[in-house]
Amino acid sequence: MQLKNPTLYGLSEDQRTLRFAVAVCPTCDQLNFPADLYGCLNCGASGDLLQRRWLAGDGVLRNFVTVHKALRPNQGAPAVVAEIELTGGLMVDAIVDAIETPLRTGMRMQAVPVQEKHGDTTLLACHFIVQETHP
Ligand SMILES: [Zn+2]
């Protein structure tokens, strides 16, 4: 199945979680995301110098809001839109599938592939879920 935004994320080796495509700047260590750009967002180093890497799709919930009306087609409502700080240090905005779960900032989150219908095509979109805790 195809990814909805293959330039932003990819399937992890276990196929059940997602990881993010970033471009690391060798000059200033800036994590650039999205990775398909002409140069470093911080120091302007040329895009050819940036090192493409995968950043694990796990992190911490920093902020969230429940929207009761769909902001985009295929999103569905109500939905939780969240700001998640990945363990690797990148902030991402994403949909959290947790309508039934009481969310708290600081919770561990995991990016997972979710099937979304776009006309006749089903694409894998990036959503986050509350990470299971392993005591
Ligand atoms: Zn840089």
C-alpha cells in the first residue's frame, strides 16, 4: 500500500510503526524536516550536503486540541490534533487516534500507519497513538 506523504515518512522495519525522513546538516547539526529542500533551514548549507536519515517516530505529547469539525477532507471529526516532540528532537503536528483515551501532555506517543480512503485509493497516512507502556 502506498504512503500518503512518502517524502515525510516511511514504514519502520517492523512495518507497524512509522519513522520520519529528516536531513541533518553537517555544518550546524540542524535537523531539517521535511528533508526535500534546497538547503539547511538554519545556516543555508547546500541541499547536497545534507545527510538524509530516518528519525524514529516515537515521542512525547506536548500540546493537543480536540476539533469537532473536520479541518480537511478525510480527516473525520471529532479528531485530536497534537504537537508531538519526537525523541530525536523534532516537533511534528499530527492527528492522534485517541478519542476514547483521556490524553495528558507528557504521554509517550508512537507514529503509526493508518489507512485513509482517497476516492478509490487507500493510502497510508501518519497518525499517532498512545504508546503502550511496558512496566
Ligand atoms: Zn546548517
